[in-house]
Amino acid sequence: MDEGDQPKQGGCYGLGERTGKGASHLERFTEQVIKIIQQIPPGKVMTYGQIGQLAGSARGARQVVRILHSSSKKHHLPWHRVINAKGEIGIKADGAAEHQQILLESEGITFTNRNTIDLKTYRHHPELDE
């Protein structure tokens, strides 16, 4: 590696690895993701990709998953309000999907007969609310 080369950010597609931006970009992205998730109101959901895009990376959905996994407890994030782009609960761990569904239903969100959420009804649009 030459003196001026920056090491790549592993596994952060669109967040340093391909853009050449360093850790400060990743830190800003993480901070934005946390802020966006904290602002999802009860009874509304956002998708991983939607959050990634609002935080500055159109391809940041997987990073949003990582941030949720590592920061939900520390930052008291309403993790249960984040779902996939199909309106489905993305968690596959035993019992976790059922727990997420119970939390969402307790906030008034209803599931279709295919176990999905109607995003037209329940999607939060902070970019329109501000």
C-alpha cells in the first residue's frame, strides 16, 4: 500500500469501500441511521433501504441491519419498526419475528393474511413530515 492510500472499509458497500471515503463517512452514516430510527413514531414503520437512503447511502440497507443489531440496546432504538421492502419482518431467528409482530400490533399495525404490512398505510415518511 502506498503512503497516500487509504485502507478499504470492509463489508461497507457504498460506505467507504467503493467511494474511497474513510471512517468518518461511516460514522456519519451510523449517526444518521440511529437518528432516523429513533424518530420513527409508534404505529409506523420504515424499511432498511429507506433508512439507508435517507442516511446517505442508496445501497446501505445491509449496513442498517448491522447498526440495528449492534446498537439497538445501547441507543434504545425501536428496532421493531424496521422491516424489509416487501413489508415483511426480516428477522428469521426463532421467536424474534413473533415478538416483533406482537410489538407492532400493540402499536395498531395490522398484518395482511400473507403476514405482511401494508407500506402504503404504515410507512413513515420523515422526508415529507419535516
